[in-house]
Amino acid sequence: MTQWQLLQGNVLLGELTEYGCDQPFFLARFTPGPGWESVRALFEAWAAFSGPDPDGSRIVAVVKPLRDLELTLAPVGGVQPLLQVFKNCMLCIDGSEARLRH
């Protein structure tokens, strides 16, 4: 299974270790890194998002601040390509669990 480092520039926000799949998502365990607290509230808001959003404005309000951080997922060991979070992959972190779609 693939391991990823969640980065904002050179700052390690956390690490993901894939353990399974629930199509279309890969399931992973999340371990916070030194920079996690700076983005934790934004990921918590994304994980808590639910309910109708007919025009998409609510989801934009939640995801845009995360997208603007220009986060990347770097594979440990270089097996997979570098992923830009919310540009070429979707990432949801809820506590110690993560769901990744790419």
C-alpha cells in the first residue's frame, strides 16, 4: 500500500498510509505532522460538510480555502506521482481516517 506525505511547501502536515479501498476512494490512516494545527480546522469543516447544496456555493466556501493552500501529496518512495490536493485529487481527513481519490 502507498504512503503519502501531506505537505504545504516544505512543511509536513501529516502522513497517510493506505490500507484499503472503498471505490472510488482509497482509505488511509492519517498521522498528524508538525504543521497540522495550521490546517486542522479547515479539514474538520470539509469532513463535516453535508446536506443539500443546489448551487454549489456551500461546498466552494469549504473547499476553496483548502485549495488555496496549494497542498501536495508526495509519495514516500516515489512510486506514485506528486498530487496537488483539490486540483488533481480529492482528500478528506476526519480524525485519524482519510479518504483519497485520484
